[in-house]
Amino acid sequence: MLYVVPTPVGNLEDITLRALRLLREADVILAEDTRTSGILLSHFDIKSRLQSYHKFNEHGAVAHLVERMLGGEQMVLISDAGTPGISDPGFLLVRECVRQGVEVQCLPGATAFVPALVSSALPCDRFVFEGFLPQKKGRLSRLRQLASEERTMVFYESPYRVVKCLTQFIEVFGPERQVAVCREISKVHEETVRGTLVEVLRHFSDNEPRGEFVIVLQGSQGGETETQSNLINT
């Protein structure tokens, strides 16, 4: 059995009771960074064995891990924060488990883009999740492909590229497109900055970006769906 278990993106109280039970019962916890996950496990006094599983070793580790699960071990996969597989390692292991007949269950739980999307005040009944854009090659071409996207768009970005990202957004989508930039979700310094692209760029040009960022961008044509238009009219 493989359990895919979301872990808090900030506040440790956001973990579920079922997640805590499975972490305690696991034969092995596969962790993206054992030092980061060790803090979480220590906080809840969980003694299960940790093993590294990250993007640099996953290709070589998958077959052996699946063999062990076929032999009866129960494993829990976690990432540093949020749900494994969402811009984090996890897909390869889940795919191979399914291929080999190992049962996989993914618990509902924390992921950064959902609270950012809902609190953005932009339409969230239809959206497209883009995750991290390519850092160099293909970045602008991908943005140009999204120029006519009518659904709300969700991106992850590092603090070191937020200003560059917003500048490129202005070039491709125009300065008046609405955006919400969320950082440090569920942490002490959580902040959401809403406005036009040029307004939000000005904010982060004047205030050094810090923390983990989710950028929620309005779709073209105002991003308003028929459903929401009806709600407004009623």
C-alpha cells in the first residue's frame, strides 16, 4: 500500500487526524527532504523511519520501492509541504505502483494553490493550473500560448523571480490585467496583494519579495463565467 499524504504548507495545525495516524503506522515515510519533514514528525512525536525520495533519486528508487511494497511494506509519501505530485515528486512512484498492482490512496489535504485561488477574488469555478513556468527556455513562448486563455490561471513562483514574472506578464497580458499574488500561505506573514499587474509589480518592486508565492491571474475577456454573471445579476 502507498499512501500519498499532504502536509501543511505553513501552519502545522492544518494536518489531518488521519494523516497523523498513517504517518505513525507507516513502515517507511518517503520524504522529499528528511530534515524538513523531521521537524514536522518531531512536532507530533512520530517515530516512523524516514527515507529520502526526491527529484534527484526518484528514477533510480521507484522500482525498488514498489518491490518492497509488493512484499508487504506500507509506505507514506510526503513532500516538504502540500500534496506530493503537485509541483513535487510523486507522479513516477504513483504510476509505477498502479502498473504493478500496488494500491494507492491519496488523502485530501493541504495544497498552496487552492487557498490562493479562492481568496484571490478572481473567478475560481474554472481555472488552469500552470505550476512553475520554465525558468529560461520556453518561458515566454508558454506565456504567449496562454495570452487568450479565458480561465483564471494559477502559477507558482520563487521570490527571486516574482518581479521578473510580473514584468513578463505585463508584456504578454497587458498592464491592466487583474492579478492576486499570495505569499506565505497560512504562515505568520501571510499576505495577498491584489490589483492590476502594474500595481502589483510596483508593490513588489518597492517591497522585497520573500517567502513562497502563488500568482493568480485573471483570464482574458474579464474571466467572468456565465454562472458568476447570473449570480451577480440575481
